Amino acid sequence: DIEDVAKVVLKLDDFTAVQALRPLAVSAALNRVLNDELWKAHIDADRIGGFGASMGGETMLLLGGARLTVTTSVIGGDWEFDSKRVTYDSRIKAAAGYVPYFGQSFLPAFGEDQEGLTGINLPFLGISGTADTTAPITEALIGMRRLTGTRRLVALSGVEHGFDDAFTNDI
């Protein structure tokens, strides 16, 4: 709603910082697990996949090298993507996102028309809801077209943002 939009606009730098920190935290956690004596023998470091819901889906794409939206002009929608990646973790070989966050038309996650996804070849499965207004499937479609690796977008008819037990078998 308009109140949420105002919060994002007024705290855009904080919102962008949270988006950027998430993939860095995942990489750090993966380092920890792969170097832990209790876990490392049980993990095939050459076959690591990632999964994230909502902004977790965005995080997976940022781990794949996507470039994040940055701007100095909120009014007018002149969105750019950062010329540098937040990170790139080559250990993530494929990823899936449930109701993955590609941003909104007024605040895309990966630059204008999702340009920050161009050339990303991380295999990605997106599972979006047709009734999702938080992570609209329209933005997911634009972003998925930018990816160059194996990619699929599954549309769950009538699904809103969040997890609904009724769609467990479909998911």
C-alpha cells in the first residue's frame, strides 16, 4: 500500500543495504558450513543449490552475480543498476525462488527493465503467484527473460505473496 511505498522511498538506502547484505551473509554462512568439521564431509561443494522465498529469491540471483538497483532519483523512476556486483558465489550451481522478489515497476530490483540480470547464467527456477502484488509475476517475467542460463518460471494461478498450505503439492 501507499504507506509501505513511502517507507521504502524514505529509507531507500537502508532497504538497498539489506538487499546487499543478504547474499554476503549467505556466502559467509556457506564458508562456515564448508569449513566446519561436523558438516564439511557431508557436503558436496561442487553440487550446491540455493533456495529462497521472496527477497531470498532475489538473494539467490545476487549470489549468481546480478547487479542491484541503485539510484539517486526516486521521483521519476530513473533506475540504474550498480556497475559492480554485490557478490558472486560460484559455489551456487543452481537456484530456485518461491515468489521471488524482482522488485516492483516503480522500484525494480535489478535496474531499469531488470537490466542487472543481463548475462546471468545461473540456472534458476522461479515459482510465482499470479495474484502476488508484493513480488508481481510481471516483474519476474521481465527478469527471467534477461537471464541467459537455464530458466523456468512457473505461474501458480491465484497464489498471493507468502506460503499457502493449499498449494504445497503444486510447489
